Amino acid sequence: MTESQIVPPGKGKVVSARGSVMAFKAIAVQTGGDFSLMERTVPPRGRRPLPHRHVNCSEAFWVLDGTITFVLDGAEQRGSRDDFLLVPRGASHTFGNDGDEPARLLVMHAPAMDAYFAELEALWSRPEPPAPEEERALMARYGMEPG
């Protein structure tokens, strides 16, 4: 990726974990660490991220296609095409696709979190899925705590 170019759908710095494919449109090295931006394809009824909160990062979701079920501070909300959800720093959250078709999201982290997802891909690329404790340890290294 270069710093100033059009990045088509599904392209960019691509990583995958938990069945989701994440195509980063902007990464820390391009933004001075200010933010990262990804297009995330979420499989139907796939594994959700562990409920967590970011102690040093805000996260924003824009639903591009499909329907996503978000759980924010214990309240379930369903977002569909063109819906936006801001997850403030420190708010507990998780999300998933309860539908029958893949869903796509645009996800922004500020400051950037693309390094976390690169390490998450390495955990999920092994023959067996990581133990929850391994995933929690990785999350802790990047300022996330159980939610």
C-alpha cells in the first residue's frame, strides 16, 4: 500500500481471524498512528470477539452491507446498511453477524490498532484456534480488558 491511492473493496493490507476478513485501508505507518481504518467482512453466525473495552482507543463502526448485532455496555442493538455506531473509549462491546449472508463493516480505531489484528491473525492461523486465555493476553498487550 502507498500512502495516497484508491483502495478498492476487499483490498488493502488484508488479515483474517475468527472467520472475518479485514482489509485495512489505512494503517498506523500511514497515519502517524492516529487511526487505522478497515473494511471487515463478518461471516454469518461466526465467532464474536470476546466482550471487551478499549482503555486507550475509540472505535467506530459503519455497516456497509448486511446486519450486525452489537452489544454495547450490555444493550443489544442491530445495525443495518448505512448505520453508524461509535464505541467510546472504555465502553464494553462485542458484535456479530446473526444473519444468513456475510456482512461488511467499515471500522475505525483511534489511535491505530492494525498491529493488534496482525498478531491476532497469527494466533488464528495455527492448526487449532487459540485458547481464550491466549486471546485475552494479546488483547491486554494492546490496551483491551475483558468487558
